[in-house]
Amino acid sequence: MSGSFLDKAYTARTAAGTRDLYDAWAVSYEAELTRNGYVTPARCAAALAAHLPDRAAPVLDFGCGTGLSGQALHAEGFRCIDGVDLSADMLARARDKGVYRTLTQVEPDAPLAHRAGDYAAFTAVGVIGVGAAPLSTIDALLARLAPGGLFVLSFNDKALANPAHEARLMATVEAGQAEMAFREHGPHIPGIGIGATVYVLKRL
């Protein structure tokens, strides 16, 4: 797998570098991940479905990429899904899926445009971690959820190797901002031997 985009995905870089990487990866992204058994979108969608019975509730898929996470949410019955991502080329692929209500390109570190309560849930599937969105994303997204709102995210083993990642989640629980409704480690990309923990946080 030497030289593949997966090799490069877990390397720290600037936000602009991340956008460039995912723009270049857009054409082969799904084939490479599917070949390696990528299952985190399905795991995250199932976790949300178990905690959000209302399938008509609006969901924001943060860092939606080519739409694999949106497809997984749609397969669980969710029908009001908006997606945002840094990469225009990834969003073009997501648009072809036909499962999103809206798709929006966002700028690094720019505040989200919506207000607390606009969405019943956020998903950030494989988005926060090494070579991806910073830990501050957790606070930014939680701040845009109304009480009772759900935040589904995953940390792969590369992220979990740094205790700061899970500690940042637990800090929101200890501060009374959220409760941990679900936490489960399992497969992520079995083909390259990487697992991930899926979390569901409930905003308090």
C-alpha cells in the first residue's frame, strides 16, 4: 500500500494541505477505502439510529467527504441530511449520491453558519484526529447543539494513541456539557489493521 492516499492520510499538515490531499484523493477515495473494508460510517450511523428514533430529524454530516457517511445515515432511515466539507472535489462526489438535502463547502476554522437547535444531531465520521480536523472541533460543534442534541464521532487508533483526544471528550462530560451515551471500540479499516472507537455524546 506504499504511496497510497491512506498512507498520507495520517500525517499532520495544514488545513490547506488537508484540502489539497482530499481534492486529489476524491477520484479514488471510495475504491481505496472499500477495498480495505471501511466500516466506520455504518457503525456511526447505527449508533445514531439507536439514540435518535426520529428519522425525519435534521442531521449535519460534518466533514462528509464523498458521502459514504451520508449513505450510511440514509440506509438507517435518515432523510434530512446536510453535508459540509473542505474539499470541493469530495463534495462533487457526495452530490452524486443523492442523499443530501444540501452540501456546502466550508473554510478552515470558519464558524458554522447555523444556530444551536437547527440540527438534532451532528456526525463527524473519521473527521477529527491526526491529519484531520483539530480537537477544537469538538467544542465548536457541541456549542451549536441545543440541549438533548446528539454528537456522533469516531477516533481511529491513530488518534487514540494520543490520550489528549479521548481526554478532550471526557472533559466535556466532567464539565457537565454532555453525557456519554455510547462508547464502543471496533473495526475501522480492517484491511490496514486500524480500529476506531465510536462515541455518542448528548448535549446537556
